[in-house]
Amino acid sequence: MIDIHCHILPGIDDGSSSLEESLAMADIAVADGIRTIVATPHIKGEVHLPQFLQQQVMKLNEVLTKRNYPLQILVGADVSAMLPPQEIARYTINGSNYFLLEFPHSHLPKQASQMVFNMCMAGLRPIITHPERNPSIIREPELLFSLVDSGCLVQVTAGSLTGNFGADSRDCAGYLLKMGQVHFLASDAHSATHRRPVLSEGVSAAAAIIGDQAAQKLVTSNPAAVLSGRSLNG
């Protein structure tokens, strides 16, 4: 499986606090069947240089290789929607035109459609992160549909489907799946003890809603297309 949203880089943001914790997260991910993780530190108030993030990914990969982990870390970021497209373009996933787009946790901005339009016009492909946890979309899921129609893709947190973020987020995630508005499941893991890098439980919950084959695509072929810069349909 491929996890396209994980805060596994040590000491960068509110994710892993140390190399030891990053390795503990890697242990959990490998045991769960994850073989590729996109490291996605927050890019918002404090904007880390892309070169710095690439160096941190390289260092972590070197440690994993020396310890024979069957796990590869790739470069990405969890990018604030408040940043301009020219800045966002520096933080795409594995050098593709795809990037993780994070709206404010409290609401969906009124200008969200215009923001997405500007990003798409700049040649970027936004993947909206965890919309099922956004109060605006919980209240009115159809707000997300228009953004998908505008060119966005959608990543739901695996733990939302198992109730880790409450019943409202669980129900919203299930509804989005039923309506065909979800393209990826990811862990959005932040530690080895809570919000862990586990996808399998979410995949099982998704399979109960949309079937096993469709659920598996959310963590295999769809993210693989992103990593290689291809469209999800080939």
C-alpha cells in the first residue's frame, strides 16, 4: 500500500518528534502492509525550503535502508490553501503536479472555488485532505462536489472511517465514498501512539461501503498514479 499523507519526518512539525519515533512509525506502517510513504510536513505559517525537506527525506531513507526496512519515503507536503499557486508549486508530491491541499480546519473558505481555479490554471492538481473532518463539509457535503468538478481530487483519512475522529466525520466519509467523491485513503499519521500510520482498517471499512476492489484502488493504483504524475484513469 501507498500512504500519500504522513507526518513521519522527525522534528519538522506536529508529527514525529524524533528519529526514534519516526522509526517506530515505520515499524507500524510496514506491519500494516505499507511500502511507500509520502512525507508531508505542514507548509503554512513556517515555510520550510523544499531543499531542506528533500534532505530530511534522504536522511530518513538512508537510516531505513541501513536497517533493512522494506519502506521508501518520498517528498511531499501538506500545503495550506492560503499560499499562492507559485509557492504551492514548490511542494508537490514526488515532483509531480499533484499536491495535498489543506483548507482551514474550522471551515471551508467562501473563496475556495476561486482558489482552486487559480491553482488548476497554474497547472497544479489539488488533492483536498481530510474534508470529512471539516465542519463546513460535514454540514453540507455537496460543497465538496463542486470542487471535485473543478478539478480537485479528495483524500479521506483512513481513521475517519473507523470512527477515530467521531461519528460525524465517520458518517461524512462514508457518504463521500458512496457518492464517488473519494480518490485516496491516507493515514495522516502524526505519531506512533495516536494517529498511527495504519491504512488496512480504513480499507476494510471502505470495502464494506464500495467493495474490496474499489477500496484497494484508494491505497494502490490511485496513489501510484500520483507518484508517477499520471492521471488516475491511466
